[in-house]
Amino acid sequence: MPPREGCAPVFLAVTLAVSLALSACSTSEPESEPGGGLPADYVSRFWVEREVMVRTLDRMLTEGDPDQVAENIGGKRDRLLDTRILQQTEDGYTVELDHDEWRTEAVHNSGQIDGALADAMYFNEVTWCGETVSGEEFVDAYMDEFWDTLDTNEEYVASITDYVDCGDGRP
């Protein structure tokens, strides 16, 4: 069946309209600094979520049985140990909160760290802030409420610290 006359302009108009609608809904990348890097004040969603998971894991070890919390992480626990995010001590386990002390070269990419932390959240619970919830739910609730509401890493650290300590997360 031959194409109907006049279909090409309609097709182009629909394609253009859909493209414009999609581009309007997409998130924009931060503007690059001269030299091609990200702005100095850029806050990554991945960084914020990782920070919530690390500080929640730290509190899980304090509030619960550190050996059991570490055991619940499963096979990916070794990634956290290798990177020195999770450290075995005489008293059980501790979390290194200083990112500069992490040995990130021990894994292929930060996604492996995030995966191990996600397992720690999935297989452990937050028991100290009222109703018991999975670590995953606790982290998701923070991200739903606070992602993209603060301007600096420092503001997020203050907010996350307050949230993990059962506050409202408002710096």
C-alpha cells in the first residue's frame, strides 16, 4: 500500500513534539567548569545515597550485634572490608566514615561499593528510630525526602547525621 500523501509532515510534527516533551522532562547535566570538570559545589546523587548508607551501616553496627550485621551483608561484605569501609576490630566491626581513608582502588568501580552497601541495607534493619524498617526503606525514605533539597556535601552530611540519629534531617 503506497504511503498517503501528507503523512510525512504529520510524522515529523509528532516526532518533534515527542522529542521536545522528552527533553523538557529530562534532567540536565551540571554545567562544566572551564577545563571540563564538574563545578566545585556539585553534589552527586550517588554520593548522597552512599553517605546515607555508610552512616546507617555505622549506626547498625552500634545498635545491633556487629558480627550479625556484618554476616548479614553476605558475599559482598569482602568488598567493604577490602576497601576499608568496613573494618574488623577486637570489638567486632566499625565503619570508616572518612572517604579519604577508603581504599577504592581495591574494587573496579564505585558501583561495586554501592552494591555492597545496598546489600548491607537490604539484609539489615533499622531498629532504633521507632518502627523497625529495612535499611533499604530507611535510605529510600531519606532520599525521597531530601534529595536535591540541599546545596553542599556539608549540608547533606549534617542532614544525614541528624536523620540517622532519628531527627527530622533538617540541618
